[in-house]
Amino acid sequence: MSRFCSHDRVTFQAETGAMSKTRTKKIGLEKDVRFYQQLPALAKENGQSRRFLLEKALEHYLQFVVPSHSTVRPEVMSHFRRSTDKNRKLH
């Protein structure tokens, strides 16, 4: 059973000098131990928190990986069209 808690977090954006309020949700995750063991060292090496790294990984996954699963890369579609045109001539 997972527990979810909502929190507001105020962050400072150095680029713009603006303060922003971000709504956060605390979740408990079961993680692959191999990946989780790498997290503290990576965070320390980059001067970041584990939380920040996990948030960025989730953001990247939702922004880039998920949409790519529902679309076909242009080069694949181009190859498919060429193949279809070529095979159409055979019939």
C-alpha cells in the first residue's frame, strides 16, 4: 500500500531570479537496488540531491520517452514508405 502526501515547495530559479511554488507529492517507490545504489554517489558527485535526480529522471521520461512510444521515428516511416512503394510495383 502506498501513501501519498501533498506538499508545497518554494524554489528559487537562478536564471530568472523568480520564486516559484511547486506542488509536490511524497511517494514510496520500490526501486531496483542496482540503480538505487548508484544514486547517492551520483548525487554527491554532481552536488545534487537524490530527490532532484529522481525528479529529473521522471521529468525526462515523461517528456521524451513516453511520447516516443506512440510515434514512429521519421526515418523509419520514410523507409517504410520506400519499401511499400517498391513492393507495390511487384504486384
